[in-house]
Amino acid sequence: MPRVRRASADDLDAVRQLLHDTWHATYDATMGVEAVNDITSRWHSVENLSRQLSDPEGCFLVAENRDGTIVGHAGAVRKAADLVSLARLYVLPQLQGGGTGTALLEAITDWAGPGTTIELEVETSNTPAIGFYRKHGFCDNGQQVQCGGDPAAGQAIVMKRRLS
């Protein structure tokens, strides 16, 4: 099982590469390669990731295997005392289904704390991710939004889970 830890600035290139690779594996068929290149170059630039890493209201995690290779990433930000937005949770495609995503999600829920609601957006075509979140207690409230507020991205559903 990979080790989950807080990320450092030294991890940002590896996180950017993980996000690039995972987005292409997940969305090339539905969004197209060029759209995925555009979105990942804007959303997952080292500069943007660096700002998120240094956000005092944020939690920026990586999962690494025994040799120190980063194989997963999760990022969240506290929007209010009882509300956390899970911005990202990605695992290398070849390792999905092996517990890394669950370990990252558990670390985020531990950070968020009891009584907090975690909300997230998931692209409507990403049925594996929707299934993952449902398995972990998230509910679709029927709300659809433009994924990430970006016209280049697809439609997303909003899912929520209240932590007890």
C-alpha cells in the first residue's frame, strides 16, 4: 500500500506529470487529446499547483510507493468551518482499484474532521470515479455544473458526503 503524506514543492513536477497522464487516460476518448492538453496545461501547471500547495486553507497530498515514486494525489480546500471542497483525487491508471484512492480519501476526511461536508465535482462521463465516490458514501444531489467552471471542460455532477 502506498504511503500518503503532505506534498512538498519538490513533488510538484511529479504531481503535474501524474495529473497529465491520468487526465489523458481518463478523458482523451470523451474530450479529445487537444482539449485535455489545453485543460491540463492551464489547470495543472506547476505555478497553479504551487499556489494550491501553499494555500493555508488547503490540504495537498501525495501517495508514493516504496521507491518514492508518486502514484496518487489529492487536493482539497476548506471553504467554511464545516465545508471542504475536494478539488482532485487521482491515481495512476495502472494502479486504480488497488486502495491508493481510498487511502488518499481517508487522509482528506481525517484532515476535514467530523461534522464537515465534503463536496466535489466529477465529470459525468467518468463513471469509474462516480462509482468510487458512491462506494465511499458520496451522494449525487442532481446538480450539474460546468466542470471546474471551465467552458472547455465537460459537464460535472456535484457529489457530497457529510462526515460523522
